[in-house]
Amino acid sequence: MVKIYGRWCGPNWTNNENISARDYLLRGGSFKTSCKDSLDCACRAHDEDCASSELGCSYAGDTRLLRVANRIVRNPLQKIVNPRRYLAARLIRDSMSLSRLTRAR
């Protein structure tokens, strides 16, 4: 229920709404709506992955989002050029690292 970044990044934050990805999909929502940048698009893809199964998010989906976030964090210019995006990427990277531990492989 927290917006972290863009239109798609945050727990139960889907397309600028406080709604789970699964509920968004069941309501007829589309994962084709635009995103802000590569991090937001990765969150959108993660939301689509989480919504596509009754079991929720997958290890593979968490890993894909973690990789995008990690690329941003590892780029030293991001801290200067876009500090908000950098901090969001760090938070997402760290939370996905933990979330993956709860997923079946």
C-alpha cells in the first residue's frame, strides 16, 4: 500500500492505485499502460508476473526486478543524476532480495 516510485513500484501499488496486482487484473486492468522509465517498467512487469498466478509473485519475477534495480544502484552516476530513482532502486533491490527467499523455485 505504499508508492515507492513511478506508476508501478510499491507493495500493492499498481498503475498509480492502491490495489494488488491480482485484484487490478481481475478488475480488468491492463499492464500495457505506460511507465516512467526502465525501473518503473520492471515494476510493471513484476506486477504482471504477480497477477498472473493465484500463487502470486514468482522467484523468477523477483529476480528480474532485482537485476534491473541492481544495475541502477551499481551505476555511480545515478546517485547524482537522479537520487530519488537511485534510492527507490536500492529499496526495491533490497526488498526483492528478501522476498525471493520466500518463493518456490
